[in-house]
Amino acid sequence: MDTKIDFLYLSEPDMIKAGVKNMDQCVEVMEDTLLTLNRGDYVMGGENHNSHGTQIIFPDEPEFPGMPKNGDDRRFMAMPAYLGGKYQMAGMKWYGSNIANKKEGLPRSILMMMLNNKDTGTPIAMMSANLLSCYRTGAIPGVGAKYLARKDATSVGIIGPGVMGRTCFQAMMSVRPNIDTVRIKGHGSRSIEAFKAMVTEMYPQVKNIQVCDSNEEAVKFSDIVIVTATAPVKEKDFLYIDPKWIKPGCTLILPSAARFPEEFLVNGCRKVVDNFKLYESWMEEFPYPSYEMVQIIGAKFTDLMHEGKIKREDIEDIADIITGKAPGRESEDEIFVYSVGGMPVEDIAWGKTVYENAVDMGLGITLPLWDKPDMA
């Protein structure tokens, strides 16, 4: 028997060369992934097989010297999954996160991805995953915009023009290339200027770039609104969006949290999620009220369902709209709120795609695990 095992290591420059930033392809892969999930051909963590992952959050006041203290977005997280369909791959994304990293010139989160043989557990690839995660997260909103946004959409409002805001906007341009206006609301000049530079360099058809002083200014008159700003700890402090600001026919895409009047969420919009089973899992892991802990708008939908204010059928799965099980846009004035939770199956789908590109291009470093296992 040949027991030798090695695996491919892909650095961030390798990942870039292999196409991790190819948003057009990423949107296509994410649409296929959502359809694969809708068929049920996947397994994520937990007894319910739909857990987002397992995380370590440090105590507010540690008892032991050297133990980190809880802080904004400070955690370690493991996100394992298996994805079937054309992927047939197991794997896990692992990362540590601390918003204080930015003071050191580092990303808030530093991520790695492992792909494994689904049968033996053999490592296939270890790869840098910051860009992998950013692009797959941006591409899921792109799938939403493809099926929910008005086909004549020409304007996007971005609240939170950081890394996630940039990849979400790239996805919008992939599916709605006629966009010519972007309105930006951010807190720091650095992220705003980086966003403007990206738009200028990549999308010369966008002639109107507006920097907004308020959330209202970013939302008003926008056909698509994307919220990627980091949410505060308490729901009462989540950024507020007044329905009076929202243009008829607008699609609001939320990979982050926001507050709306309850009446608007109950009766004023269609509520769509990326995969309802993920939110069911969060309902189990973070019992009602879930929204403050999960900080994804779909958890607000399930809180309203728990309260009896909406029914299960009021929350639609994007894959049901893609496949025609549920209707798409039924009027030009219809308003959608689309929740993006993020799932490790998405990392596996995009990770395997980029890995295959890298193999074809001869990229990466092959690392040995063993020639023969010592304790087989």
C-alpha cells in the first residue's frame, strides 16, 4: 500500500494568482452552492448539521494570568463542513478575530482553510483564507441581487465601505453592470478612500461616487442598499434604517445587522434568507431572543416568528426563488430584505474551485505529512 501523504499549501499571493478575486466566477459558484444546500446535499457542524461553527469567546474578567480578555469581535472560531454536489469535499475554516488588530496594521480576522478527502480525512490543501472568505461572502449578496434586485437598478448605497463592502459592491457590478452611482457611508476616511479608489480603478462606468454624511443619505434613492458595518453589542444600538428613506423597489442586503421598525419587517417587505436551516440552528444555539447574539437580520425574522408576528412561510429561501418554488420579484415597487449569514460550505465550494485552478497552474508548495504513518 502507498501510504505517503502530502498536501498543497497556498499562500495569499498563490490564491490571488489562482483567481480567488474572480468575482464573476465566485458568484456562479455561490449560486450553485446555494442550490446544493437546497437539495440537502451537505453537512455542517452540530447535532442539527447546520451550525455556523464553534467559537471561543473569552471572559470579560479572566481569572488566570495570560488569558485574553473579551473585547470587540475577539474570538477564535472553527467552521467545519462537508459539501456534496460537484464538490465532494470536507474541510474547515479556522480563524482568530480581534478588532484591535487594525491598530497593528493587520486584518480584524486572520483565516486559514483546510480541505480534506471526504472519506479518509487526508489533507488535500491548506490555504490562506482571508480573501477566500471575503469574496465568497460578497458573492452571496451578488446572488441575492441577481434574483431580487430590479433589473434596471443603477444605484447602490454602501453602509460600511470596508473590505466586505468592497467585495459586496464587486458582486453587485457582476450581476447588475448598469450601476452608475454609488453612495458611501463610512466612519473612517481610510476605508472610504480605499473604496473610492477601487470603484475608480475597476468600474469606469460608475460616474457618480457620493460620500454621505448619514445613513439616510446613503439609503435614499438607492436601488440596492448593502449594510456591512460592524454591529455594536446591543440591538438597541444597531444602526437604524427608517422605511421612509427606502426607495420603492429597493433590495436591502444585510451581511451585518440593522434595526427597522417592527411593522416594516412584518408587513412592509419580503424577507429572504440564504439558507433557512442555518437560522433554525441559531435558534437552537442562541435561544430567543437570538438577534442580539447572532447579529444577522435573519435572526430577527426568526425572533418575530417566535413571537407569532410572522409565520414560517413569510421567510423565504433564496434557492426557492432561484428554482421557481417561490416567486421572484412580483412588482417594481416590492421591497426585499435579504439576510446573509455565511456558511463554511461556501468556503469549501470556493476553496476547492481555487485549489483546482492552482493545481492547473502549478501554484503552491507541496508539503509532506509522512511517507508512512508511525502509529497506523
